[in-house]
Amino acid sequence: MPAAPNHAVREVMDIRMAADYLGISGDTLYRYASEGFVPAFKLGNRWRFKKSLLDAWMDRQSGVELVTEVKPKQKKPVRSAR
């Protein structure tokens, strides 16, 4: 069952919420977490997923590069006339 459109996505999700967020089945996400394919951690004996880590993982998987800082283009030094 997909999350309601106006339902806020939590930063830490259980397997059901994370599967809905990613658009995959819970069984597939469980397998991915067990194999270390997707970023996850266990709290007790249950898998948990941080939204920020899933977002970064999806960016890497899709080849998106994050720009952290844009530096201005440096000007070439001017040579003094002789």
C-alpha cells in the first residue's frame, strides 16, 4: 500500500515505509539490506533505513553527482608589458 500523498516521509523508516518510498517490494528491500546492497542498519532485530542515506544511495546508483561547492572561474594572470 503506497504512502498517502500528504504523509510526511520520516528520516528513519522501517522496511515497509522504506520499500514504499523506493517503490519496491518489502521482500526485495529485505534481500538488498541483508546483502549490503542498500544502506541500512539493524535496531534490535529489525532493519531501519535513513532517508538521507537512501537518497544519497539513489543518486550514486543513478550516476548523479552532487555539487558541494561552485568555485568561480579563475582569471589568467596578466603579463606585464616590457
